[in-house]
Amino acid sequence: MKISIITVNYNDKIGLEKTIQSVLNQENVQFEYLVIDGNSSDGSKDVIEKYKDKINYWVSEPDSGIYNAMNKGIRAATGDYLLFLNSGDWLFENTAIATVDKLINGTKDIYYGNAIFKFDKKDKIVKYDERISFQFFTHNSFCHQATFIKKQLFHDIFMYNENLKIVSDWEFFIYAICIKNVSHQHINVIVANYDLQGISSRPEFEELKLKERAFVFNKYFSMFIGDYENLNELNSKRIVSVLNIKKHKYAWKIFKAIISLFELFLPKQKTKN
């Protein structure tokens, strides 16, 4: 299986070099490496030039946001599986990709590993469950820095939604796993270190993230529960509309509680693990 590692960057010169070095230091494995830069003005292009002989593909040009840049990487990649390791993040150890390469055999659409979340004062090892339900996505998502996605899946389902600024990868996983029921498997190894300074983790973007999450659930929730005959009459859009983020301080907690109650009584969804 050929793995393509894609790094998206915009004005993060220091983080970009750390990420590039992490990738180029990988041992005992062949892979493709792509860097997609959004026409940075902080010297990031000089960093790319420094390592360009070891980068399979790179571009530095204006884009409309992180998901536009990630989609560029998808189109340019030639690997069977794609890993998004954006600037500032780095692989756990020099044998991380070689270890994963031995564990994936190409039979699953998505392989998701573990990650270390890097906070200011402490680190947290995040290990994911073997089985993933819709409830999981009400409070979590896969760390895309540790997730290997079959490239064909983006063509079979859809590319990242560029209208969303923060949660488009989260939307992709919800649709792929909970609605399309694509095959997925947990690989119990730490793949990467996730720098919590990214846009999706910064407090000033929390309200936007909640709004986008509400939009996504409003779009897909009824499709998810539509498989359960005893809840076909439920107007899920009305539930989501009631839980308006601006008006209800605890809206998201309430919504997660509703999902938890549903899953206690719903028939078990058949999943391809």
C-alpha cells in the first residue's frame, strides 16, 4: 500500500519545518510527501525550498482556507491512503509510518490510530475505541493526524466541504462511517503528536465550531436515524433547531444526552469494523 502524507501550511514557518523534518526522518518505509502552502508571507516558502529535493510535490499559492488546501493535496496525491499531517504537528517517532505500513493491508476504507494531544503544560494520550458509533461523534472525532483514509473514498463520497472552516473533516467522518457505513479499523499505535494551537482548538473559534457542528447535525441526523423503523416519525431537524447554540448555554450537552438515550434503545447498527 502506498501512503501519501500531506502537509497543509499557512504562515507557520517554524511549525512547518518541524513537521517536514518529522516526515523526512521516517525510517524503513517508502511514501509520498506533499506540501500545500497558502502563499505564506512569513518565510515558509524558503523552508519548502530548503527541502524541496525530498518533497515529491509542493505548491505555494493562495487558497480559500484549510479545506481548500487539503482538497488540493487530495487531487495531487497518488497514494492509496492519505494522511494529513499539518504544519506544527509531527510524527510520534521515526518508525511511525513503517509501523502503520505493516498494520494496514488495504482491506479497510479508514484506519485510525492514536495520538498525543499537546497542551501547554501537559500531554494527553488519546486512544480510540475499537467500535465507533454515532454517539462518538457528538463529542469527538478521529484525529486526522493519525488517520489513514483511502483516497478513493473522497471520490466515492465527497471531497472536504470548503464552506466549512473548522469541522469539514468531522463531517466527512460522520457521513462516511455513520451513514455510508464504510469499513474502518482501529490500529492501536500512537501515530502523531497533535499541536493544540491549531484553529479548531483555539478558544476564539469555539462559537464558530459549535455553529458548524449544529449545521452538520441538522444536515445528517435524520439520515442516520432513518434506518431505525421505530423512529422514522421523529423530526430531528426540529430537535436541532430548538438547541440553538446562541440561545441555549447547554445546548450541546443536551443534544449529546439525547443521542445517548437514543442509542440505549435503538437496534445495534451494523458496522464494518
